Amino acid sequence: MHSIISMVGIVLTGKENYPEWSRMVKHTLIYNDLWNGVCVGEEDKDPVQPTSDKELAIWENKNNKAYALIAASVNEEVSCHISSYSTAFEALQKLKELYDTHSALEVVQLMIKLFTLELKNNDPLALASEIKSIMHDIKSTKVELDISLIAFLKALSPTYSNYLESLQANGNLKDITFDSLVKKFAEREKSFGKKTVPESFEETVCLAHKEKHPAQDSTRGRGGRRGRGRYFKGRGGRHSQAEKTDLHCIRCKRNGSHDASTCKLPWDKIEQRRN
């Protein structure tokens, strides 16, 4: 076994060294004439077992050697994932599925690394080389950049790093979106008995409006002032009559009376209207 490991030059321990292991094991299999027809078919398609007895016997011998080389170059924990397979191709595909997937969290970590680079030893060329290397790693993940998701993940780190890493380990960050991650955090906060995040985009916008424009003191009357003023007509309000015709509330969907920042309709009533 030690001689096989020395042939490959690396032991697969997990996601962190899969790219290097994959490259080394492929070269080793190619060198030993165990790649084509066994680990990959013609034109990079799945390999097909020969039909004739003689060719099948040769193929099985090669497959057994290739599988042994692969199994001997991974650690005990990793080997548990491929012990149920009988072909080298199946083993390689399973390892690729486990360790060659990328998530938005990885992209965020690479981007943080990218934007925290500093010039060292007054060497701009070395800095440029490092930037190119990180950009290559980002592109190789083939993860479509979701700016809102990236901003959310970056802000959550390092406070929620352990939770995010657990999601990644379980494969829950592979195809995650901003909305689905927000939903996961809402469920998490709810399980801890904390206030959950808004359930809809309209509620989010409304809360943002209220933070920027706090409601006037209710003790001052319905309109904040009484009587007829320069900006008030009739019973008072925040807007002139002409301005009110352009108003639209994204919470209760009413037009011409108020906007989301001054809407007073309770959320349960809004949900009843929507349903």
C-alpha cells in the first residue's frame, strides 16, 4: 500500500486537497495505462465494459488495479464512501460528487481574500500575480455570482461562520439563493424563540421606510398638525391633495391616501387580503 501511495504522491483527506489529489491520481492512472477505457470512455463519455470474454477479462484486470490504486490513495474516512462500488469509474464519480462541488460561501471567502490583499515588499507584480491566482480560483468554482447573497454572507461572517460551515458540509449551500438563505435564518431564529425576519419583500421595504422616516408622535393628532396649513388640506396629513394622487402603498395596495411608511393596516389583515 505504501508503494501505491508513493506512486500517487498524496492521500485524499477531503474537499481541501481534492483538486491536487484528482490531478495526481489521474496522471498516475494514465502512466499505468489504467485511465482510458476504465476510468473514462471514448470522447470523455462513460466507459463501457467489453462484450467478448477475452476483452472483458483484460478490462476487469485493469479495473481492479485502478480501483485498488484509488482506494489506497484515500484516507479511511473517505474510503467509506466508495467501499460499496466495484469499478474505478464509479469510485471517481462518487469522490467528484462529494468533494468537487462549490458553493457561494467559497466564493465569498475568496472575494474577502481578494479585497484584503496588501502590497508586500513594494512589489506590484507579485500582487498582480496573486490577484490573478485568486480570480482563477473564483472562476473555476463556476458559481454564478449573486451580489445580494455575497453581501449577506460576507456580513454574517465571522459571527455565523460555524452555522454557515455546517450548512456547507451538509451540501445545503450548493444551490442556495439569497431568499432561501434568509428563510433558513428565519427558521433558525424562530427555533431559538427570536423575532423572525420579514416574510415578504413588501414588509422588508416597509420596515426600511420606517427606519428612515420614523412615524410622527401620535399625541400630536392625526396629521401631526391641526387646521389648514401650507402643506395640509382638510383634516391634515403628510402630503398635499395633489401629492396624494400619486401615492401607492405596497403593503395594503391602496392608492391615493398614503405610502408604506405611514400604513397602519396590521399585517394579519394584509395577509387576509392577499389570501
